[in-house]
Amino acid sequence: MVDIISQYGSVFLGMAILFGFLMAWGVGANDVANAMGTSVGAKAITIKQAIFIAMIFEFAGAYLAGGEVTSTIRSGIIDIQKAGFADSPELLVYGMLSSLLAAGLWLLIASNFGWPVSTTHSIIGAIVGFAVVGISADSVVWSQVWSIVASWVVSPMVSGIIAFCLFRSVQRLVLDTDNPFVNAKKYVPFYMFLVGFVIAMVTLVKGLSHVGLDFSFHECVIIAVGFGILVALIGLFMLRSIRELPEDNLNFHYTSVEKVFGVLMIFTACSMAFAHGSNDVANAIGPLAAVNGIVQSGGVFSPRSALPTWILLLGGIGIVVGLATWGHKVIVTIGRNITELTPSRGFAAELAAASTVVVASATGIPVSTTHTLVGAVLGVGVARGIGALNLGVVGKIFLSWIITLPIGAALSIVIFFLFRAVFG
């Protein structure tokens, strides 16, 4: 009934803002920690520096390139016509509110224990859960759900393969040569160019239309090449101060070389934060955008409604607050417990994961950043030999992934019927 929307509209919107912020906080506490964990684990940056980088680049990714995946979360998983929301729009409001609260609570629990679960799993499991039990199984766009589920398998495999190849190239070009330090300073700027090019290209191709900037593909390539060159030049300037000192290499033969890769990891940390913001902000603000659209229109849901800027801002701020308060718990799991990371290894994992995530963001597929990054870290570990992996930790991470979907769905169903009882 539309009169429920008019009667409780401001209450629903207030709850959506509160739950959306909780979800964004959970994304920051859990998922951003994943994104920053490799850099901290490799000792390229400190936790404080990671938080500072994330504040800038997570926010930029969410605002500049976060709209595409948001539309999938908001309106791509449920068939609005089949679900009958035209007659009962309040059911969609209850469902989106319950999804946000359920996923936010699960992330709160997981982050407390330092488990790197998938926020994408959490919110999609919650949305599918309330739709199947509260509406009908026919209301779910199963083709979209299966493509998302497939991406959860494909994305860690792809990022793992890219990370494996990147680290093998580092071994061949730098680490296994007669003069690794000279070769590190020679080849690292090319990796820096790659970081700048990949992030710029995907952002330009897909991300900037909602801020009024539309470029042709040809223009995008030219601008991205220019941005990649700029990043490489900045990196070259930063590398000038690094010298090879014999006393540095007494305990570890590659200490001076790793300092060079440490500079590179600052750039990959920025790219990973940007990539994560562009994909995972949708997990927090997609349902909020849906509720806002229904309330503002007086009960009419439009999947093509504009995404208000304040919603993107709320998502960006919530993510940063979550990282700053609880992010350190998950950073330790990803950065130190799966495999021993150094800057040369961590860079390969981060660049591979960032590349996979930004390409997925451009296509509107909500991949799991957690899966992608863990897959990349595993790829680097395999490149060094399977014995380099802590298989016990890997097993616990896989288990937490499996239980996330049913827990998100179960919590969402309970909260959905609670809301329906209270407001109905």
C-alpha cells in the first residue's frame, strides 16, 4: 500500500541511511582492510598510511566510478515486475532495509574476529534470501545471480593467474639476474606506468558519465597513456633517493631491491583502494538508493532513477570510518598470515587484484574484492612454491566465504518478517 510509504517514508529513509552507513562501515572494516593488507603486510606502508591512502582513493573510487555496480545491486537482482512491487512497494523497502541490516551485522561479527569475508556475498545473499522467502523465487533474476556467483569463482582465478605471471616477470627481469638492484630501478617505472594506465582507462571508459564527462574510446586511451606516464615520472622522482647500501643486504640479499618495490607498492595500494571503492561501495549504497527512490517518488520504484550524490558521499565516508576504527583486525590476516609478503610479491598481488576488480566494475558485475585479493596472494605464493602458503589460514578463509551466503540470507529473512510485522 502506497499509504504506508507516505506514512512512514521519513522513518524508512532514516533507517536506510543508518543501516547503509553501518554496511559502509562494515565494508571499510572488512573489505578495505583486505585491499590494504598486502601493502601493510609487505611493510611498504604503515597502518596509519594505509588509512590515509584509503581515505582519499576509496572515496575517489566510490564517487567517480561507483555508479555502475550500484545499479546492479539496486535493481538487477530482483525482477520488479514479477515481484509485484507496483502494488506493494513497501515490501521492497522492508527487503532492502533487512538486507542492509543483516549484511552489516554479519560484517560486524566477522570483522571482530578478523575474518576476511565477502561484503558482496553478504549483501547479495541477503537480497536473494528475503526475495525468495518473503516474495517468491520467481522474483529473483537468477541469470544475473548465477553470473555474479560465477564471477566469485572466476575473479580469484583470473587475479591469481595475473599475479603469478606478474611475479614470475619480476623474478625473471629482476630477482634472478646478476644485478637485481639496477634492474629493479630499470623496470619498476614500467610497472608504475601499468598501474596508472589500468586505473585511468577503466575509470574513463565507464566511470565518469554520471559526473558529466564522456570520452570516446580513442580519447580514453590517449588520456590513460598520459596518466600512466605521469605516474611513472612521479615514481622515477621518488626512486632517485634510493641507494644500494651493502650493509642493508647483510641479513636479506634483496633488501635494497625491496626498497625499490616498496615505492611501487605505494602506487598499487592507491590503485587497489580506488578499485575497491568503485566496486564495493555499491554493497552499502545500492539498497539505500532503492529505498530513497521509492520514498521520494511516493511508492513508485524506477530502476533507472538518478543516483543522488549524497548517497555516494555517505558510502565513501562510511567506508573510511570503518577502516579507521576496526580495519587493523583483518589487515593482519591478509597481510601476514596467508604467505610471507615482501614489496615485490605484494605489488604483484595488488596490481593483479586491482586490474581484475576495475574491469569488473566497468562491466557492472559486483565481484568479491576479498576473493580477488586472496586469489592474487595465493597466486604469488604458488609462484614461490606451494610450501610458501599457510594452508590452515587459507582453509579458514574459504570456510568463512561458504558460510557468509546462508548467514546473510537467514538474517535478512528474519529481519524482513520483523519489519513486515511492525509496519504492516
